[in-house]
Amino acid sequence: MVQSMSSLSRKAAVKLEADDSLEDQLSPLHKRSKLDPSLQVMNPDAVLYNTLEEPSPIGLTLKKSPSFLDLIQMKLSQQNTSTMLSKKPSSAAADKLKASNFTASLLKIGSWECKSRYEGDLVAKCYFAKHKLVWEVLDGGLKNKIEIQWSDIVAIKANFPDDGPETLDVVLARQPLFFRETNPQPRKHTLWQATSDFTGGQASIHRY
């Protein structure tokens, strides 16, 4: 088959015009993709507010705007305030713990014993805040004190029978501390001075 040169020229011109027309249709999108930074570069605001600088596990980007960060800070401040308020009642309750006193009729340590003759000359005290158990014995106008740390108690037993005296047995791991009242003053706290065992050495038995 033979075709004339003029026919080939017309076909080439038509093809060239078709290619140019297609390029004109595609070129605006191609140019926009080159010129539009949002399609190639991450938004600077997203980088600015991504304070954690950590990739999202599912590929999402969270923009932490100033208002969002302020909201988080406000919630954290409210939580800290509520925590502080919740701690105050417990500390105040601990401060209100006072010593419990109860009178006794007999204190016995081994073969040594002290019998109460009148009210107030033999008193046991339990200091909850200081974790101490104390016996105070009046002797010759001054008081003697036996001080026991709760941590030294290895066994304790209380007995409250209906038809007999109530008893409290305490077993210690080590010898307690002994004190003697010094220079008593009216309406002032009792001053104590460390002294030797006034139970005749029976405190080494560790049972009270």
C-alpha cells in the first residue's frame, strides 16, 4: 500500500495536536503537585505541636493545638489539687490520735510485782502515734516508767472473762527502757530521765 506524503503529514499533525491537548489537560495537575507544598511537605503546625515527636501506631497524625495543650494542663492541675485535698483528712486524722490511758490493779514481771493501792498510782498508756506501750508506776512521790516499743512485742494476749479480772500478757523480744520522773512542775509536761531496771532484773524474762 502506498500513501502520499501529504496524507502522512496530516496524520502526524493530528497526532501532535492530540498529544499537546492531552498534555495541556494533565499539566495543571502536574504543576499543582510540584508547586503545592501541602502535597509534598508536612504542615509546619503539625510538626510544631507534635511535642512527643513520636510516630502514631496507626499512621494518624494528631495536631496538638495550643487550646488542646491548655486543656490537658488544666485537667492535670485539677487532678493534682484533688489529690492534695484527699491527703489532708488522713494526715489530720493521724494528728488527732491521742494516747489511751487505763488504770491497772497489778503489774507483774517475773517474780516482781506492783499492786495498785489507790487510783492513779498504776497506769498503762498506749501511744498510737508513737507506737509505744508505757507503764507508769508511782513510787515515793515520783513516777517510774517502763517504755515498750511496738516493734519489740512478739506476742500479746488479752483476756476478758465475765467472772474474773481482765488481764493483758505481753512477750517482748528485748528488754524495755526504764525512766524516772525528775523535777516535777505543776501544769507542765513530765520530765523523764533514763534509769536502771527497777524490777530487780526481772525484765529480762520479757513477760509482763
